[in-house]
Amino acid sequence: MSEADLIYSLPRFICEIKKKNGDDYPPETLRQIVASLQKFMEMNGRVEKFMFDVKYKVIQDTLDGIMKARARAGMSLNKRQAAVITEEMENVLWNCGLLRDSSPQLY
């Protein structure tokens, strides 16, 4: 694709891309998709900086606008977190030898 084709097509792609089930992607996933496209192009000999180069401002503005709109709509505000380990669970791990205060060993 030419530079002009990218500037025309990528914002439209960002606006229209959906999950297989038809749902919108969360804001951070959209950013990761654009970064992945950028990396794919780089790996194939074409270095483009969609997120930083001023010539791609329309792409940056489109991505920013969609991400903000989805964040305002409440998409992806809750990050997944690991479950908290209670003191009792920690003691079980110590007693089983899974936690140690010495150097790690390969098993």
C-alpha cells in the first residue's frame, strides 16, 4: 500500500474492526492491533510509525477518539487481577516446599 492508501484505509479499519461475535474491541486492544500492524510492516522491510509520525496524525486522532469513546462507555475499565493469596494459603505453599528462602533450583 502507498502511504496515501494507509492514511485513507487504516482509520476506516480502526473504526470498523469487530470481534468475531460482532462486539467492539476494548480500547487497549485497538492500540495493540495498530502496533501489531506496524510491527508486521517493519518485519517485512517497511518502517512506519503510526503512533508517532506527524504524517499519520489522522490515524492517531482516529485511534485516540475511538479509544476515548469506548473508555467513556465503560469498556475495559476493570483490569483483570490475580486472586489474593491469603496467609493460610501462603503457609500451605511454604509447608509444601513451593516457596523457599534459598536460591532457586531447577527440577
